[in-house]
Amino acid sequence: MAQHPYQSMPDYTRWTRAVERPAYSTVDPVVDFPFVVAPDDKVATAGSCFAQNIARHLRKNGFCYFVTEDGHPLGSEEDKVAFNYGTYSARYGNLYTARQLVQLFDRAYGRFTPIEDVWTGPEGGYVDPLRPAIQVGGFPSLEELKLDREIHFAAVRRMFEELDVFVFTLGLTEAWVSLEDGTVFPVCPGVAGGTFDEARYAFVNFSVADTLADMREFLTRLRSVNPKSRVIITVSPVPLIATAENRHVLVSTTYSKSVLRVVCEELSRSETDVAYFPSYEIIVGNYNRGRYFAEDLRQVTEEGVEHVMRLFLGHVANVETDAPPPPPVEQEPDPYLERMTRVVQVICDEELIERSL
């Protein structure tokens, strides 16, 4: 019998053995992970809406979810939920694109100051154009907005300088930018504040080259202030809620996710201490026959999130997935976990587009 390389390949390389035959809840596309996250490692998160799930489950399983901006200690849990404290490690809201991540770093360190630094909100008040959904009803005064922004930047600097592991979930390639200075907004001007003006704003759809260059720029910046940092990159499985391209939203979604997945592959192959985790493949893989998407075919079900996090904890953190460890404090419920369970389902700047129509 003729010999060829495929005859000696392990089961996980074969579709029938790794995908078709196993029960869908046992499919595991993670073959190897290059480093381990310890329970006392400071893990910070940022990115698209799906990134919130990682933060919630890390905290739930006793890991150190690193939050540097968690609101006033006397504030109620309800207020913290409403004003987006603790959703991510700092109060930056959704960072859908790599360019936003670079600009967040540069703004926090005084390397970039957008010309357009305030919008009028749809309900009045002042809105931060780079964080349009964090403050219910907007800030009551421009002075309060600017003070909050300085507090925010201090929290961002502390996060970057002290974290051990940074988990970033790339979500989109489409964005709206300022023609004056290239500022990238999380939503189109006019959706959550400001006024759209085609003479001032332009639509961009970042390419592989654009996104890869931005991520490399960010990694260089992060290492300049925190040489010990390690980075885990993922791709959000959540489809676009709308596309600004003149084509079907399904085609635009496929393009965006393909670009982001290629970028993750390039980075994980070439950058030291950068690893890719396949949460995208776990959710969108056809092996689960659509079970991991809700009725709207967009939101990820809790069953899907549980599958992702079971594998994340097992491979990345060496947690026994069949019997996960109990929370560190069992005498009383953790208010953080309670509010994050609610928040994770609703905080997504992109959804403001649908609500504005």
C-alpha cells in the first residue's frame, strides 16, 4: 500500500473524526496553547461585545479579572451597570477595530488628541465621541466630560502598565473616520450623538494589511510600557448588524471576519507571546447546527458561550473543565457577577445603528 503523510496524522486533523462524529458539545478545536494564565495573573479585556463573556467567566471561575475603572466605591451596583463600569477593564466601551485600540493607547498617553472631542447627544447633554454609550443621557456639562476622560485615561494607562495578559477580541473592519485627523469612531456620527456630514466623515473598510499594521503598532506600544505582557487575540463570532457597503450584509460579514481571522493567524505565527484562541470557530462551526445562535441568528447563546469558556479555561488556564472550581467566596452572591450576567447581553455600541432607524 502506498504511504503518504495523511496516514499518520492525528485524529484532530481529520474532519470525520474531529468534527463529524463527536457530540457537538465535545468538539475541541484547540490543539495546543503556548502559555498558561495563572489564577493570580492580571487579565484585562477589550474589544467587541463578545469580549464581555470572557471577562464574566474569568471572574466566575476565580481568576483575576483586572479592572482599573470600576466607579465610585459608594456607587450602587445598579448605577455601575447603567454607566458601564466593569464591563471591560476600563470604561472605554466597545473597541471594534484595531485602529481604535491604537488610538486608545495614543490618547491615553497624550500622543494623539482628536480634533472633534465632544458631541451633543440625541437626548441633550454632552457625549464623548469615542465612548458614546457609556454615559446615560450624556454628561451634564463639558467640564464633567473632560474630567471623566482624564480619570479614564489614567485608568487605561494603569491597565496597560500593570496587566499580565491582555485579551482582545477583534470585531469589525468597517468604521467611520474623521477626514480632519483620522479619528475612528465606534459608531457612525449621528447615530448616538453628533450630526452626520459627508464632508467631514468617511467610511472605511480596513484590509488585512491595514489591520495587521495596526495590531503590530499596538503590540509595539504595549511592550514599550509593559515588556512582560502576553496577548490573547480572538475574533468575535457576532455578525455585522448593518453594513455601509452597497452589498448584502452576509457578504460584508464574511469579508470582515475573514480579514480578522487572517490577521490573527499572521500575528500568532510571527509575534512572541501572542496567541490565538478559536472562539469564532467554536460558535460559527456548522458542527453545532446553529445551536449557538439565538433566534435573531446574531446573538450568541449561553450554551455557546459556555462551550467557548470551558475550552478557554481548560487549555489556557489549566482548569479542570468537568468540575470547574467554585467561586472563591460562596457565603454571599457576587454583585459583580450578577450585574455582568445582565450587562453582557445588552452592551453593544453597534446595536445603536438598528435602534436609530
